[in-house]
Amino acid sequence: MIVDRFGRSKQAFIDNLQCEDYEEEGILDLVQLREAISSFDEDLEETLLDYILYYVFIRSKSPDRMEYSVLIKLINDGLE
């Protein structure tokens, strides 16, 4: 579902995530990540958004250091 939702506009989605990453570390906090995803796709179902946040969270160090590169990797792997 994530690949279907963001795959066609992958680069625009990545650019949107990077806009929130002021220090260009590939890391956002939970609120920033949620806002970046929600602002990109305002019609995104809450359950899918929660799953995306959970997916990134369990692969990151903490809610303050959400490594959004794992989300980009998920989309890239799904497009292959």
C-alpha cells in the first residue's frame, strides 16, 4: 500500500521529507515526520499513516531520531 501510494511520486515525496530535515541528517522527530507525510498526502488514511510511523520508529533509535531513509528504502525496494 505504501509503494502504491507514494511510488509514482517518489521524488516529490522524498523532497517533502527533506524539506523538514533542516540539518540534512536524514533524521526527523516523530512530529516532523508525521507532518511531512500528512502534508504530502492529505487524504492518507489514519491507519496507514500510523503503520508508516510505526515502521520507521521500530527501525530508528527513538521518536526524536526517526530515520526516514528506511521509508525511502521500502519504497525503492517495492518499485524494483
